[in-house]
Amino acid sequence: MDSRQRTANFIGSSRLGEKHLTGVSMPAGAAIAIALALAFLSGCKKEQAPAVQVTVQAEHPEQGPIAEQISADAILAPVTQAAIVPKIAAPVKKFYVDRGQKVQAGELLAILENSDLVAAAMDNKGSLEAAQATYATTTKAQVPEDTLKAQSDLAQAKANLDLNQSIVKSRTQLFAEGAIPGRDLDTAQAALVQAQAAYDAAAKHLQSLRAVSRAAALQAAQGQLTSAEGKYKGAQAQVDFSEIRSPIDGVVTDRPLFAGETPSAGAPLITVMDTSSLLAKTHIAAGLAQQMKLGDVAQVRVPGADRSASAKVSMISPALDPGSTTIEVWLKIENRSGSFKAGSPVKVLIKGRSVAQALTIPESAVVTADDGSRSVMIVGSDGAAHRKPVTLGIDNGVDVQVLTGLAPADLVITGGAYALDEGTQVKVGPAAGADE
């Protein structure tokens, strides 16, 4: 019997016994109103709304390896670079390279106006050659000749001394026998004194020549030669400074001037970079940097581009950056193809800690509360969503390791967990638009 039929029957009975309802008489209209209200309430109690179910995506935790990925922004820089600044101020006479050209170490890149420097170098070269000739004359002719002459003078003085000694000895004997007058003996003795003095002087001269004069003459000649060599080398260095050569193998990345212009003091004339290898320089938080070591594998990606390159950690700074309290880390990238450009901003992904067997869930399944606590929503055996606090470990940007709080049999809600209340009835299904 539906609600309309019950209402009609109730109204009929009310009309027959309206005077006996609750022992009190009432008008027929009031009885009809009461009957209608009771019939409506009776129908509402029996036609209750069905329970609402929320469609979510869920899956079981997985067992497998997971590795931490440390992500950071970096700037590519060349391993070696030479910003060549001229050491002399002069206009550019000629450039031999253009921007983007590959060069070798020692290759001539440009030359400055150097006519006056070349002339000065030639003048000093002449002085050097003259000093070399003087040194050769002094060491090979003058000093030996002076020594030989002194030795000859000494030998002559010795012979004269011996002769006068013989004469004095002979005349002394003759004078004793009365064969010669005394004045002849006096004359011979005076000549002997002169011969002795000449001999002493010759011996001293030879000794001085050997001990002092020869060494002084050689030193003076050597000093003149050294001075001439220094002046010539200085003049030649000025000429060399006017020839701009590359100190490294690389590519010309900057050449701001044209021939005839004079470079500003301290400004680079040509910049050469070796881009066969690049460094991705970044700053990492101290806690993460302590987990890294030299040789760790990393990936370098250019934002907005599909290409990436493998890299290795080549330098970890031993000290914190005082400005940011982070640690500077360098990653070396092979770039022989030239696909990466120095100065480009890149994203680096460095492999950190790893666990061979870990319980993992998608990062999207983690719910973070305002107080920082982490939890997940699971589908219970009653078909309702229930919140479970969890402790997390390694996060690689896609999956996250669960240390405590979950079991492999738990069905974790991976999509639609936010805004779910505890006990909400859920059903597992595809995400909205998945079919499309």
C-alpha cells in the first residue's frame, strides 16, 4: 500500500470518528491536516538517501631498490678559460682569428703596433753582440797576454838579479885580494840592490795580476755582457707582448675590438675557452653534500630541452659558503660535441643514498599536515578511507621510501586522498579523464 492510499484510509477513519479522537472532539479540517503530516513523515522515514562513495586511485606498496636524487640548479662554466689582456698599450695592427674559431695553444691571435719596439730590440741586440765580443777579447786575449807579459818580466828580473849577485860575489873576492878598487865593489852592490827591487816588483805584479786583476777584468766583462743580455731580453719581451698568442687549446668566444682600435687598460682583447669539458657549478645544502663523494654519478639537463648528459662530481668544497651556508659542488661534463654552451643554466640530479630493498609508495600518496607530520590514506576492509601516520626515508622525486607505518598488504590511496575525511566511503577506480 503506498502513501497516498494510506492517507486516504486515514482521512476516512478520521471523518467517522472525529468526535472520539483522543477523547476530544475536533473539526474535520484539523484531523485531515494531521493525517497528511503523519503520512508524509512516514513516507520520508522509509525512503532514505543512499550512502555517497568517492572514487579514488589506490595501489599496494612496492618492494624494490630506491636511490636518492639530489636536485639543484647550476650554471655551466668552462674547465679552462683565458681572458687575454695585453701587457702593453698599443693599437691593434691585425687580427688573425674570428669569434667562434678553434685555436691551438701558442697560436698567434693578433698583433699590436710594434715598429718602435722592434727597433729598440735591434739596438739592444747590437749592444749585446758588442758585449759578447768584448767578453771574448777579455777572456781569450787580454787577460792571458797580461799574465804572460808579467811572467816574462818576472823571469827577466830574476835573470838580472842572478847576474848582479854573481858580479857582487866575484868583486867581493877580487876586492879582498886587492885586485880591484872599492868603488867597483860598491857599484856592483848598488846594481844588485836595483835588480832585487826590480825582481820583487815583477813578482808582486804577477801575483796581483793572478789574484785580483784577472778576476776583476773577467768580472767586468761578464757584467757588461749580462747587462747587455738583460736589455736585449727586455726589449724582445716588449716585442713578444705585442704578439697576442693563445695560452690554451679552445674556441674564441669574445673579440670585442676591430683592427686599429686600442684596447682599454685591463680589458680583455680576446677570450678563449676550452669547452670540450664543462663544469656545472651549484650549491648544495650541507646535510646533502655530506652524503656525496668525488666520482658520484649525476645527470645534467637543460630546462626546456630533451637532451641530458651524464656527469661526475669533481669537486666538493671543504668549507661552507659564508653567505648562504651551503657547500659548492662542481660536476664535470664531457662536451666534445659542443651541445652544451658555457653560461647556460641547467638542472643537475645527483645520485645520493640508495637502498636495495625498500618499501616504496608514489610521492603523490603522501599527505602533509600543517604541523609537518606525514600520513597516508588507505582503503580499509570496510571500504572506508583511514589515515595512517608514516615515517619516510629516501625521496627520489617520484617514489618515496616508507620506514614505518605501512605493510605491503595495505591498499594506499595514491590519488584523491586530499580532503578525504576519516571513514569516508571510497571505491577504487580510474582517475577522471583517464579513458580520454
